[in-house]
Amino acid sequence: MTEIVKIKENRDFKRIYNKGKSFVSPVLVTYVLKNRTKNVRYGITTSKKTGNAVQRNRSRRIIRAAFAEISGEIPQGYDFIFVARGLTSAKKSTDIVDCMHKQLKRAGVL
């Protein structure tokens, strides 16, 4: 069984930003990088450009819910960073799930 772990260290974020592949949409940016563990690790970032604290927190909450919905399909050994965009807080988690699904298919993860 794969364990889903949050990425918290800045060095991990930097490594995935630099070495990972990015997939962009108007709603979400996804960075994907294969790791050497049997865990699935993910991190979520939201910048101040996306809105005030309420909008940023909503964006994070929506992305977290969408990832939880899709996480059963993801094979072990991947790192993900999801970056919220300006439109993220205005969408529902089902819209984010669709977008995430498309990006992960393009990445070859699903």
C-alpha cells in the first residue's frame, strides 16, 4: 500500500521545480517528478497573486480534496507539486479533478 505524504521541506520543493516536468492549465499548474521511494508525495503552493488569505485557503482546500479523490489511481513513487492559479478558488473540486486527471495523463502517471 502506498503512503501519501505531504512535502514540507523547501529543498524538496526546489528540487521538484527544477527537475520535474510541468503541466499548465488556466486553473492549475502541476509539477511531476519520479522519486525513489514507495510513497506518493505532494505539496500545494498558492501565491499572493491568487487573492487574499480566504481565497488562497479555499484554493488549497479544493486542490487537497481533488488529489484525495484521484490518489487511489496513482502508482507509487511520484512527487507532485500543485500550484494554484487565479481561477482556482472560483472552481469546484470536480473541475479541479478533471483538470488534474488530464495533466496526470499527459505526464504519463495515469
